[in-house]
Amino acid sequence: MSDVTLTTLLKSKQRGEKITMLTCYDATFAATACVAGIEILLIGDSLGMVLQGHDSTLPVTVADMAYHTACVKRGNKGALILCDLPFMSAATLEQTYQSCTTLMQAGAHMVKLEGGAWLADSVRLLAERGIPSCVHMGLTPQSVNVFGGYKVQGRGDAQAQKMLEDALALEQAGAALLLLECVPSELAARISRAVQIPVIGIGAGRDTDGQVLVMHDMLGLSLSGRTPKFVRNFMQGQSSIADAISLYARSVKDQSFPAAEHEFSA
């Protein structure tokens, strides 16, 4: 496929074409995902759980993320590479710059931060320095201890209005992308309509501009044995991992995934 850029993603949103994103951690899967048509490869700090065996994303370091980003870059065939800033790697502005420099030099095209409108200054300053950012909102796994577990966010009028206002503030600050995790479908649709930048969902319903899943989840692999409500096992009925990833990409594009059973209500 042709190289995917921010312009590509904006045009997809404007045309109403769904965007495909999948986590990826090495060169072989990067190449496989690109052949399947995945447009954004996310090196997620989820690697702490699915690769390293931790019980959360918190132990993951910038060095871990840079290593896997470099691996993905070597196998990439035109997808946009998005990399998470791991826990406490952006606690200060100077630290944010250092972390982003490491990840961008490893091969990332964009970085992802978890939070809300309080990130607006960082987002603006990164954009001014040539570093596009995606802001991860809703259920942000790095804040799991604050939330008291992995719980749906944005329920209730006050929470919903706050999340909408945060999304608009982050767009104004220069965010290139938003990612909504475990958010009621009605709220995710409202945010997606309100902003001009693409909105990617995971457990946020079908009306976002695209979808992302953790690769291991969509392949039916889990250390815990628990499958989140928003996950579909795309390996079922498929003869290979490549076929499963292709089915995921097609299902996002034709809007058969996510279905009603994968959504959360307000």
C-alpha cells in the first residue's frame, strides 16, 4: 500500500472511510499487518502484559518501547507507526522531549499520550517541534490504580461533557489523533462528530472513525483467560494469522466490527 500519513487519515475521515489500527511489536507481524491493509501500527505499552508477562503496563520503559518500535520499523511496508509514551515518561516537559526524541529516532511517526485537556500544553509544544501526537482518553491503562480497575469511563452527563470538552481542547492544541477506550458508544459518536481530527475507538462503538485492538486479543490469545467485551476473536474459522488480520481489517472497513455486543452504553 502507499505510505499512510496524517493527510491520508484526515481524508479517510472526511470520506467516511474507517481507519484500521492494530498493535504490533516486531518486524514479522509488521509486514504481515501491512499486507493485510492495516493503516496504523501501534507499538502499545500493552507489550508489558502480552510480551513481558506483567499484570499492567506500568513497568514498561522508554527503552522497551524504542526497541520494539525499531523492530516494527524494519518490517513496516507503508503503515503509519504510532508509539506509546510509557508510564511517567512524560511527567515533565523536558522528560517528554527526551522520551519523544528516543521514540521518533527509533522509527515512530507519532507518539501517544494518555490523559485529558491537561495535556494541551504538551501537545501544542510537541506539534511546534514536529512531533505529531495522539491522545488516549477514556479508560487510560496507566491510570488503572486511580480508576480502581479497568472500568468504562464517560458515563453520566458530567463525565461525558468533560470528555467532550477535553477532546475539543486537545484538537485546538494540535493533537493529530484521538483514541477513545471503553467509552459509551453514544459519547464516542458525539466526540467523533465534534472534532475534525480522526477518532479511533476500542470499546467505543462503531461510530468512531476507526478501530484498534491488541493483536493478541484479536487472535484469541490471553494469559489471563479473560476476553474483554469489546474483543472479537478473528482467528475463529481462519487458517492462518495473516487471514485473521485480513478479516479484522475488512470487518473494520465494512463496519461489521464492532457489533452491538462489543459496545458499552451510558
